[in-house]
Amino acid sequence: MATTFPLKSTLILFVSGVAGVFLPVALLRLGVIDAFSARVLTMGGVNALLAMSVNMIVGITGQLSLGQAGFLAIGAFSCIFFHADMGLSLPLSAFLAMLVTAFAGFLIGFPVMKLSGDYLAVVTLGFGEIIRIVFINLRDLTGGPNGRQFITPMILNIEMSMIVVFSVLVVTLAITQNLVRSTYGRAIMACRDDEIAANACGINIFRYKMAGFVVAAAIAGAGGALFAMVVGLVQPNVAQFIRSVDFLIFVVLGGMGSFTGSIMAAFVLTYLQEFLRFLQDFRFLVYPLILIFIMIFRPQGLLGVKEFSFVKTWDSLAARLTRKGKAAGGQP
């Protein structure tokens, strides 16, 4: 019994991951969703990656960062540089862009992680604005305020973009959840819950906060690379403050500390914003109103700190079907 449960859990998670990647493509081919809805779902996947990045800092590390859009811009422009200027392949360019963003997070994290609370939020906000202004003036690299166009096969083929984005999202979710459940993840959350107790237990507070910050930057870099591949036009304004606030709203709505909750909120709000486009600029009032209602009626978010479990859901469904089968067969 001890060997069958991990095998069953692995199989359930693998099947769930494959379904999460290819189900949207199947819905598109069957005509259940159109090309526009497929594009919105793809952007929802990119936003979900950025929401996971913010959740790693806010929910897991316990810090407040308002500069994740800056890491998005670094990942996007780095991917364009490596592919268009250096001539590297698209997957290698995306991977190197993620490493560059992680290194940028490492450099920024040294002064930032010595702060906390409002001070940390203000400093990260400042770093995001610095990145935006620097990219506006690096015209050879970024094209200035107008940005750079980036034509990739993912722009021309919606099915390919969905497969790539959802594959990266599923792999990132698996890695982050395993990281949080590991020794390093427990140490990071111990720093979040009580720094004095964690320090008394011999946990290096600065080291583990830095680890969480760098991981969050790497996830944002991957999201930035996918943003460049899917959208095809990257401007320095993607690093503006309001975009970082959007990502924070995803986390607050889904639940700080719940990656699956953040992913759900990112998809819902991304689709809602496009669905309400007929309201023009008034649709931007939806986010604040949703945030107000969440703070009043469910301040912990949709899932709180809980994660959606495919294994538990499958076990519950299987047990329910078994009980119905026994009842239909007349067994007690």
C-alpha cells in the first residue's frame, strides 16, 4: 500500500497536467471557444504566471512587492534581445531571459530584502519605475517608448501558443508547490510567520527571503518571455506601477499563499476585463469594486492559503461513485 499511493498520486497529477495543457486546444478545435477566447485564455495563462510570482513574495515570503511588472519587462526585452539580436533559438532565449531576470532579482534583492512592510513596497515600486525609465532610454535595445515588435510562431499559431503557455504554467505550478513543501519552503514560511522564532531556530532570515525573491523574479521573467512571444509588441510601459497592482489584485482575490487560487483569479479577471470591453474605460472600475467586496465579505480570498488538490478531488469523486454504485446494486 505504501508504494501504490505515490504511484497513483503521480499518475493523477500527470493526467491532470496533460488535461490542463491540451483541453483548451481541444475546446478550440471542437468550436466550443473561438479564436478570440483562446487568445484571452492564453493571456490569462501569462497573467497567472505573474500572479504566482507575486504570490511567492506576498503569500509565501510575507513581503509586499510592487515592482513585479519591472521583472516582466526585463524578461520580455531579454527574450527579444537573445532571439532577434543574438540569433538564438526561441526556447533558449526564453530560458536565458528567465536567468537574466533571476539575476536582476538577486541584485535588487540585496538592498530590498533588508526592509519590510511599507518601506519594501515603496522601494520595489521605485525599482519598477527605474526599470521602465531605463528601458525608455535604451532605444537600441527596446525601441524607446514605442517598444519593439516581436513576431514569433506563437503569434501566428494560437494552438501552439496555448500549448506552450499552459505547459509552462503547469510545470511552474508543480515546481513551486514542491518548493513550498520542501525544507527550503518551510524555512521561508517560518521567516514569514515569525522572524524572531525562525532566527532562534538557526534559520538565516536574509538568505531565505532572498531565495524567495529570486524565485519570484525567475517566474516573472518566464512570464515576461511568454508575454513577448504571445503579444508580439513589448513597450517599456509594461513595467508601469498599475500593472504590478493588477498582479497583486489577482493574488488578493485568489488568496495570499494559494498558487491555485491566484491562477483561478488571474483567468477570471483577465476574461472579465475582455468581456466588459463594451464599457470602454469604465471596465477598469471592476477591479476596485471586486477588491472592495472581497475585503468586506471574504478577506482571505477565494481559497485563502489552501491549494486545490487534484488527488483529493479524484479520491472524493471515486468514493462518491463507489457509494452510488453500491446503492444502485442494492448493497448496504
